[in-house]
Amino acid sequence: MLEISNLNVFHGNLQVVWDLTVKVDPGELVTLIGPNGAGKTSTVETIIGLNREASGSICFLGEEILGMRPNQVFRKGLALVPERREIFPGMPVIENLQLGAMGRPGWRKELDHVYSLFPVLRERERQRAGTLSGGEQQMLAIGRALMSEPKMLVLDEPSTGLSPLLVVQMFRSLEQLGREGMTVLLLEQNVRHALELCNRGYVLENGRIVLEGKSKELLHDPHIERAYLGI
Ligand SMILES: Nc1ncnc2c1ncn2[C@@H]1O[C@H](COP(=O)(O)OP(=O)(O)OP(=O)(O)O)[C@@H](O)[C@H]1O
Ligand SMILES: [Mg+2]
């Protein structure tokens, strides 16, 4: 569904991602894990067209999307939940979700789906989004992306800033999304949770993929154990 090949990403003269190759099949949950500054956000911003200082290839559903504008990529069905949860704090939860649907006729059904994934959003429906906790705002950001009924979801560090309990809830909701057949690329620093959720993973360090494989194998890789799992 998504095929990134030999991607190089720049910020001005500074190259931050080198020769990145990542593939996500339909219905797959795949994680790209890496520490602070590894290049995760730079990569997602390139995928969805926010940063166009890049070379290589990004194919989505067989079509080259590198160089397209964010709204074009979005209309093809690729939705990003950004690192900074860009919700509208002064608007109620439900209006934030309705905005995500952008006037689609089937929005009520999708709203029920979002509420089934994140029941707390139903309880807080009328509350201004800015008064939600950090974790609830993250759920709202994911919910809003889902309201557009995307074909694929890219999540940039959804667990950042969440309490351990909320992290578990968040990953459960993502697991449910996966069971429903959604295709997901998850960028994370929470290596254990990300690998336990996803079937496959890539490890990004200093802008380069240093390891890739089945999550089960990565969880027992000596480098991962030492550098990320504290074993
Ligand atoms: N707009 C920018 N201009 C210059 N350098 C940038 C810019 N944005 C990011 N960088 C640099 O690119 C590198 C990768 O940063 P990026 O934000 O992609 O990493 P990340 O993996 O998302 O990190 P984090 O986990 O902290 O979010 C870093 O060295 C960062 O300083
Ligand atoms: Mg980042």
C-alpha cells in the first residue's frame, strides 16, 4: 500500500534521513522506531507532503506521492496524526470530530466507530477540546483523522506524554483498529509497546534504518534489548 524507496530528506542543506526504504502492505501494522532526533517526524512530514526537500520515491496505492501537496495526499486516503496534536481547543469535542469528516454524509456512522474505539470521547462530547487531558486530546486527534475514513493512518509518537495507563489504553485502541483491517504506520519511541502491537518493524537511528524484521525477532535482538528495552 505504501512503498518508500531510497528516501533522502533534507532541512535546507542539512540531510537528516538517508536512503530509507520502508514498505507497508494493506492491513498491516508496521512500526518505525527510533530515539529523539532519529528523523521520524522528518520522514512523516515528507510522506504527507509537508516537507518537499527530499529525493527518492514514495508510492501510495501505486502512485508516486513525493512532491504532492498535503491536501492532495490526504484526499488519496493517507491521514496523519501529527506529533503536536493539532486540535481546536476552543471547540467542543464533537465539533472537532465533525470537522474531520469534512461534510461526508456517512459521518454519524464513523462517529459511532470513533466512540467505540475511544469511549471517553463520547462522555466528553460537549466539552471544549482544550480542557481534555493530554491523553484524551491524543485520542481526539486520532479520532478526527479517522473521521475522514482514511485508507491508511500514519501516527507520529501517539504515546508521548501519556501516563502508563493511558499508553496501554491507546495501544489497545490501535490493536482494535488493526483487527478491523486498518493499515497503520506507527512512529514510536515506546519500543516495547510498538513491537508488541505491530507485525513488523524498522529501527531508525541517526536518519538510517539499522535493523528491520518481524517484531517477534526484533524484541529478542541484542541491540534492541540493550539500547531500548533496558535488558
Ligand atoms: N525544520 C528543521 N530545520 C532544521 N533541522 C531540523 C528541522 N526539523 C528537524 N530537524 C533536525 O532533523 C533531525 C531529525 O529530527 P526529527 O524531528 O525528524 O526527529 P524525530 O525522530 O521525530 O525526533 P523526536 O522523537 O524527538 O520527535 C534532528 O537532528 C533535528 O534537529
Ligand atoms: Mg518527532
